[in-house]
Amino acid sequence: MYIRVLGSAAGGGYPQWNCNHPNSRRARTGTPQARPRTQSSLAVSADGKRWFLFNASPDLRRQIDDNPVLQPHADDPLRYSPIQGVVLTNADVDHIAGLLNLRESQPLTLYGTRRVLEVLASNTVFNVLNPRFVRRESLTLEQPQSLLTTEGRDTGLVVVPFAVPGKVALWLEDESKGADFGSVQEDTIALEVRAASGALRFFYIPGCADMTPQLAARLRGAPLLFFDGTLWTDDEMVRDGVGIKTGRRMGHMSLSGKQGTLEAFRSLKVRRKIFIHINTTNPILLEDSPERRAVRADEWEVSYDGMELEL
């Protein structure tokens, strides 16, 4: 199995277009220790030829240009893409806006929970994904879903979607529906990725608001994990004067503190742990920061655009 990190930053990328935070300023100067990043997405393949995107970021066009494995090659038909489908974990703008880049009548399959597919169906701009070519396949929580080629053939990849603590996408929040803004279980999912044989390969969890006992039990001993790395501290955006919301309000755990991600994983014995979906304010983006040294000491890696893994 092949995994390529197309984008590793949270919404807006790193640096965000209107952010003058010290982290962003360092990235704009070209400092090697502050590597710019596009918005989060993975590409996954069983054979290195046919690929599935896990979320479609607004930066998808650039990500395709930066990754030749996602481009047609000289001996391919005049209209062709190695991208066989897209698997969505929620309806956040930074995970669905890139779908609009895939509108040129190219066959592919769009996988998402019924809730997320209903959101797309209700927004007519996504009709540019011509239903004559783009099949929409509903994911059922806890049920294995084989990822198929555009011709309907098995690829050897299976995903098991499951709910994780989170919230409804920002642009779908409804304050009249109470403290949860109308969230339902299918709003935020994670993916358990398996080979066709059933062997667990990795987990993809780009958004998670809390480590529940059930989630901890599921992740214990996993061979590989990509996990929500949005903020170092819950109030860092408010504290630094670049936002008005805490991480928890946005549906994300923080890395530090007694209830943070580093502490939560210390007893779970996950063999390889990688942070993804990292906000422009998070100091782990800086390779020479104390916070980066702290995550390394806890045997975490920080993903970057173009990172490749082979399982």
C-alpha cells in the first residue's frame, strides 16, 4: 500500500493568506525550518497506479501538479486520470471545495456518509460533478467499503468508516439547534484502512474533538495513525489575536495539556503516529521550536506535503 500526503495543513493552509502571525511570517521568508503546506489530504493506492483521495482540499489542483502519480502519462488516453475516487470524512470547506477541480466529466466515485452526500446534493454548485460520470456511494458507519476502480473492479483497498467526536461543518452550523449547532453522528468520521485480506494498515483521523474510551480501545496497538494536529493549545488563536474560537469550539483536541493528544496516546502503543491538519498558529510547524522537540520526544512525526509511506 502506498500513501502520499498531498496536504498537511489545516483550513487556509500554511501560511494562511491573511495571517501575519510569526509562524506565517517565517514561512513567507522561505526559512527552511518553516516549510509551507497546503490544506490536508491524502492519496492512497494499493498498486501505485490507481489512487484514491482522502478528502479534496481547495488546493487540489496544485497538489495534482505537485504529484506526478496523480497525472495522466504519455501512454494513457487523451482524457484520463489515475484518481479513481474521493473519500470524504466531513463536509468542511477545506475537505470538499477541491471537488470542484474534478468537474471535467471524468469518471470517479465519491464516497461519503449519507449526511455528507446530502449536504453536497443540496448545494447545486456540486452538480458540476456530472452524475453521468461521477458515482456517489454512501458509507455506512462500521461497515467495510471496498474502494473500486472506475470500471467497478476491486483495488485491494477497504475502508471502515466510524464516528469520532466532532461537530458539524462551520458553514452548516445552526445556532437555533443548541450547543451542538445541529451536529449528527455522521458529520465527523474517521477511516480505518485495510487491505482486501482484512489486515489493518492505518487510521486516518484528521479531525477529532476528544479521546473517548471507545476510541482509545480501537486505536490501541495500531500500526500507523494520521491524527488531528490542529492546535498546540486550546486557546492559541484567541491568545495570539488571530481568531475568536478555541480548538474545542472548532471540534479539535489540542496537542498539549492533561486532556491533550500527547497525553492521551502515551499508553496506547501505536507504532507510528503522524500529525496532520496542522493550523498556521501551531508551533510544531517550526522545526526548531520546543514544541516540535516535545512531539518528537513522544515519538510523533509531523506530516509535510509530499511525505511518502509504503506499507
